[in-house]
Amino acid sequence: MINLSQNGMRCRATKEIRTHEGLIRRFTEGTIQDVIDNLGRQLINVKWDSGITTYAFFSEIEITDSVQLAAALY
């Protein structure tokens, strides 16, 4: 099942993520493309600013949209 509620939200890597396309370093930012449910786990498809598109677990990323919104309010 694909969940598009987070589609377009900005996020950042909380740890290094190794992929076949390359290494996503900690604090690299990207845009969430979609979220899928796979064997009871949710995987997030992220297009990273470095040009790599890959799946990540929620424990490997943090959403930055709410951080930017909170900063804009103060």
C-alpha cells in the first residue's frame, strides 16, 4: 500500500545510509517521494539532494518541514 500523505515533505538523514548508488551522509537532506508498507515495515522513498533516490526506514531520517515551520513562527 502506498501512502502519499508525506509526499513532498523535506527530511534529513540521521545516520549514514549505504546504497548501491552511493553513500548518503548524515545530515544530507532530501524530499520524500512516497511511503510503502512492506512486510509490516514502512519504507520511505527519498530523493536526496545529492541526486540519489533510495528507500530508507523512518529510524534513518527525520522530517525537517516542521522544524522549518517552527523556526518561521519565531
